[in-house]
Amino acid sequence: MNEEMYIQEKVGKRNPFRVPEGYFDNLTAQVMQNLPEQPKRRAKSVFMRPVFYAAASVCALLVAGAVWMWQANDAVSSDSIQAQTAVQPQQQDASSEYMDEAVDYMMLDNHEIYAYLAEN
């Protein structure tokens, strides 16, 4: 015998699930009473957004200006150092001038010079 037919014979075709009278009339009020209260959040004003954007732009400009001034200060100090060294003539031996010209002519870099000196 089929299980469904057996259940229909025992129970019948009636719906065993019933809702009490007036259950859905007060359901929303009961659910709202059982919910915990949430703290009220202050909504950020839409009118304050341009102020925040302006403040962020000013901060970005200040940081960029500080970086630019820092780099400009370094460039001025390096220029002054170069100017001071140009004023003071450097005394070089004739042999060191010859070595510099020879190294430039042979197109040697520091690594190759170190390797050559390490071999000898």
C-alpha cells in the first residue's frame, strides 16, 4: 500500500494546522515590543560634506607644500656645497688625473677595477 494513501485514510484531507482567531491582528505590535531598543544614531549632515572635503584638500596641500619645501631646501644646500667646493680648488696629483683618464678610456666600472685589483 502506498504511504500517501495510508496517511490520507488515517488523517483525511483536512488541514491539521490552524491559526488562533485574531493572531495576526496584534502580531506586529507584539514583535515591536519584544525588540531591544537601539541607540539613536545621528545622521551625518549632507551639508557638512563639502566642509570635510575642503578640510581634506587643505591638509593635502599643506603636506604637498611641506614636501616641496623640504626637497627645495635639500637642493639649495647641495647647490651651496657644490659652489663651496668649486671655490676651493682641489689639488690632484698628475698620477690620479692620468688614472681617471685611463679608466674613462677603458670604460671600466668600479666592480671591474675591484676584480682586477683582487686578482693581483
